[in-house]
Amino acid sequence: MKLKLLCIGDIVGRPGRQILSYHLPRIVSENEIDCVIVNAENAAGGSGLTPQIYHKLLKYGVHLITMGDHLYRKREIVEILQNSDCIVRPANLSPQAAGREWAVYQTARGESVAVISLLGRMYMNINADNPFHAVDRVLAKIPTDVKIIVVDVHAEATSEKVAMGWFLDGRASLVFGSHTHITTADETILPHGTAYITDLGMTGSHASVLGRSVDRVLKSLTTQMPYAYSLATDDLRINGIIVTVETSPATSIASATSIQRLCIKDDSEETKCNHPYDADDGRMAQQNNNS
């Protein structure tokens, strides 16, 4: 059986949520998508996730949510992480860290999709265990009847993400990278059937520096003085990939048959966002946070 997976790159604040909510139903319908996976670690005001926004994403049509190094920026999300069966925290955090190491969504056609999140360790300002050891451990826990496995590698270094793709070739259906907010042009299917891309890109304002207003970032970088970063609101785009996978009784893991980049750009009035924050962002004050 062939199924289609839609994976959306880091959603940045209200601008990213706004364009996603407007276009996601059409994308799913036109491409006959079976499962939607998003990275939402920047969905609330550009850093973290709130319960209100979590529930909004599910209403938009999202099925599985991955996070990253900004996982706990909004402490109120901890209860969701502990109780929800459709959001995962990075599996190579402490065993005592709140959240699930893997989650499964059963598609309308009866096939199950599992998702795992991992943190890179190179150039990341967070302590994390070895992601290669962690993914081995988590893969051993996933039921054998789950044949579609997706891994989000939230990392800074491209080499670390590429290495994870090769490490999981044939053991995962799809490995994609997130965190750097820049779409890479290396989408491929590895020799043993695993679809791979180094970074999905970003869903939000692309007239920006990684979703933040250009003038604020330049002031900070050129003066070495602290400036509060605000979210940019122009040139909204959705970045992601559409991957077709095929399950078979003869194989334990579904193989990918195609992978293509997705970029939806829309300047219509319905998706323009002149107010980058709202109450669901969990903060009204602008704050300087790195991606």
C-alpha cells in the first residue's frame, strides 16, 4: 500500500500558523496526504509551544508534532507533553524529561505512522545524550506492526544530520532535518529505501532572518548590543516535503518511493499578518530568542 506523508518545517510564531491554517486543508486534499507531521518548537511567539497553539495545530489538520531545543520554553506545555499521544520530545534527553520518546498515528487507511525526535549535539546549546544510541533504543520499543517510521533530527550541523540518515537507512522510512530554518536541496532516497533531506526549511516570514525582523537582528549583530527580536510578517511561506512510502507484507519497514520539496508562497490578504503576537503565543512582550 502506498501512503503520502506531508512534513512541515519549523513553524515560526503567528505568521507561520496563519499561512499553515489557510493552506493546509488544500495541500492535504490536492495531494491525498495520509499523515501530516510538523515541527512546532517555535510556534508560540517564535520560541516554544503553548497548549492553546497545540490544540490549534490539531484543528488545522496536523496529526503528529515534533519539538526541539526550545521544548520547555513555555512551561505550561509540560502537561500536554506528558499526556498527549501525538507529540514527542527529543528521545535523547534525560529519561526523567517530560514527554514521549515516540508517538504513533493510525491513518484512515489503517496503516500506522510512528515519529521520533532527536537533538543534535554539535553547536547546540543544550545537553543531550548520544542521538545514535537513543534512536537504537527507541526503535526497539516500537511495535513490529508499525511499518512507517519517521525521524526528525533537530540539529545545527549538516554533517550530523547526514550521518543520521545513513545510520537509519533501511530502518526508517524517512529522516528529515529541522532547526536551521533553511531548506536544503539534497532530498534523496538512500540505497536501502529511506527518504532523506537535511532540512525542511521554515514556515513563516521569509523576508526575515530565520523568521525574525531583519532590522532588529542586524542591529544586534553589528553593534553587539542586546536588542529584542520581533517576528517578521512579510513574504509568508510554507516549507516542507511530500514523501510517498510503500508498505509490503514482505518488509518490516516501509520504503520511500518519492520525495519532493514543497514551497507554498502566498501574499493574499487572508494570510497577511500585521500583528506577530496574539494571546495564544503565551507572551505579548517581544523577546530575544535564538532559533
